[in-house]
Amino acid sequence: MVTISSQEPRGRARLVDVAERSGVTKSIVSRVINGDTTLRIRPETRTRILRIADDLGYRPHAGARALSLSRTGVLALLIPDLSNSVYAAVTRGAYRQARELGYAVLLAEDTADVGGGDDYAELVISGRVDGLLVASARADHPLVDRLLREPDAIAHVFVNREVPGSHRNVGLDMAGASAAAVDHLVAHGHRHIAMTPGPPELTPAQARLGGFRARLEHHGLSPEAIASGDFSEAGGYTAAREILTRWPSTTALYTSTFVQAIGAMQAARSLGRRLPHDLSIITYDDSPMADYLEPRLTTVAMPLAELGATAVDLLVEQLASGQVRDLRIEDGFRIVERDSVVPPTR
């Protein structure tokens, strides 16, 4: 906490000074001072902010005040699949942090059969929401092209994906998580390790595959047993069958999503592989369901709620200051060891 000297001339305090003295964010201070009645904070907090602002002699810029008063207090979160537990966790983190900052979150599902990507941008342009959290993984999404063409027209952050050149990306250390999965398998004695990385055009698939290959090479192992498949049960099933048919010496498999792992387990059984004795499996992403599979599935748990919360922080920071930046949550992942990884029997 920063303490401002009582000898400092009044009238020269900044928004950040009030925020630091108040123990809240700049966004909250701005909205309180500008009389935003949609902000949900405790009355005593509002009173404290106003008192500190008065003590410091802070006065808001007239243009900033007009901007603040025009805000809706609503953010839009665009996710690729409402049924995906990964995005449920991201959404929960975003929702809780937004609520802490006095915002509501409008949730929208983005699937390939739903067109009109510009509709989401129009939410901002028409003044119905203040900014966009874009977690869609579609590489060819029309919204991404529009945001790159008009980056300053719409406040936005890309979540769990990377759009090169946007400088608005917030993501996880996917390559590091893949390396941890490889290390876990190698520590159990595996030398013939395969991967189902997901659609090759998607940046999350590329990041996970890059970490996987680099770590295998670090251990002096071949990273060639790879088959792509959608981030779905069917994708995992098809890719795993291809791997086990083309590379029958495979003793361990790393899948890119939890649901891919479910499909891969079924594929292994359909080819007569016993789990985990003939094939160990570990997956990126965790789920409570992992404890109820047979065998119980070992996973790499990611800080998904933290990702959602951090994305909201960056978007609110952008709304308050106009500044943009990339941010990656380093580490934060952990191996959840269950029953699906054992030493190879051959």
C-alpha cells in the first residue's frame, strides 16, 4: 500500500493513488467517483473511496467521467462449447471476478454452425456491453478478423488462445503442462509415448504439441507417434486407434483434452489393450469425472478459474486505461495422479 504524504499539494492525486489507498482497483474507484449506481460494493467501501479521494484532492477528468457514465457494467464472454467442463471453470472464474469488480457477464456460445461473428462486436458498438472476452478457438472466426482490423474500436481480450499481433492475449503455459505430462510418463518408465494433439490449425493444439515434442527430445525419445483429432470423444477415439495401429509399440498416450481421453480409452479397449497395463493414459485438463472412470484417470490440472479471472482483470484494465498487453499464467498446473499411469509391462 502506498502512503501519500499530507504535505503533498492537493489536487494533483491520480486515480491509482486513490485505488492504492483504498485497497481496490482503479476501475472500482473510477466507477464510484463517477456515480455508477450499477456497481455492487459495500456501502462502507464506497464511503471510504469517496473520503480518500476527497482527502487526496482527486478530481476525475471530464472526458473520463463521460466515458464512465456511458458504461453498461456488462461484459460478454464468448466460449466455444457450453458443455465443455473446461470452459465452465473459465466462466466461473470470470464471473466471480467480474462480480467483484461490479460487472455482470453475458455468456454466448460460439459453434461452427452459428454464423454472424460480427453480431458479438455489435454488442459493444451498439453500447449493450462494455467489452468482449473471446475464448472461441476457431481460427477462421470472422470476429477475430474484425477485431484485428479495428483493434481500438472494441475493448477485447483473447482467452486461452493466441492471436498473433493483437497484444490482447491471456493464456496458460500449455507447453509447460505438456512437458510435465511427458516427465510423469518417463518417470514411470515409458519410452514409447504418443499424443493426440487436436486440430493442427488451432493454437492450443500447436502449443501442447510443441511442448510434448520438445520434452521427448530432451529425454532422447522419438516424438513421432502423433495423430490429430478433434477436441471430442470421437476425435480421441479416432486418433488413438490410428496411433495404436500405426505404432503398436506405444505404451503411453497423452491426450489434449479430457473428453479426448474418454474416446482414447474406448479405442484402446476396442483393440484389446488392457488399461493401464498395456496402455497408460494421461490427459491435459482435469475433471471430477476422472475419479469415476475405469481406471481412474491421471490428469494435468490447469488453473482455469484463475485464467477467467485474469482475463476479466485485463479487460477492465483496458477499459480504464486504454492500455493493452499479453499475459501468460506461468506454471499453475499440477499432476493429479490416479490409476491410469503405471510402468509398462513390455
